Amino acid sequence: MTATAAYKQLLSEELPHALHAEHDYRKYVARVEELVDKKKRSAAEDRYLELLSILVERYEDEHDAVDAPHPLAALRELMRAKGVSQSELSRLLGSSGITSEILSGKRPLSKTHIRKLSNTFNVPADIFI
């Protein structure tokens, strides 16, 4: 059987479709996991796995979107995760007063602050905007 014929056979067994319901999503995830765990996949199975993965990813993007954290919350979490104290942050930003105002939400981050934070924490600047 050719790869194209084998792929058509897989498609005919269960015609893939856009996911709109949780039960269909769970069924596709189970099939994706089954194919991923398979020791040797045919070219047709690889192609079918790619299609199902795209459909699953689209469903997740539409239904499980994660909102970006508030810039101040992101900064606090990065400080906690990296063990950066407020005094260390003050040295980076140039002033303990400015740092205190930023951390209390009284002052927004400037472009210079954002650039320094992005470089220091090695994260995209968008996190702080």
C-alpha cells in the first residue's frame, strides 16, 4: 500500500474535523498520545498525527488561552524565582525610591527599566508592557 493510500485509509476510519466539544478534544488527544507512543510510525501515521496535533492545538488556543500576567506581577514572580531582592533591583534600576514606587504600583516602568529588566531576567520585554 502506498503512503497516500495508507493516509486515505486512516482518514476514512475517522474523518478528522474541527474540534468544538470537549469530548471530541479528549478523543483526539488520546489518539495523538497513542500515535506519539507508537515505536514505529508509518509516513501516513506521521502525517495523520500532524493533522490531529494541529486540530488539538487550535482547540487549546481557543479554549485554554492563558492571559498574560500584569507587568508588576511578572516582575515580582521573576524576582522571587531568581532570588532577587528589592535592594538588588534598586541597584539595577538606579534608585531605591523609584524601585519602591514601581513595586507599589505608583510608578510605571520606563522603557529604560523594561530594557534592563528584560536583559537581566533574560525574558522578552513584552512581559513588562
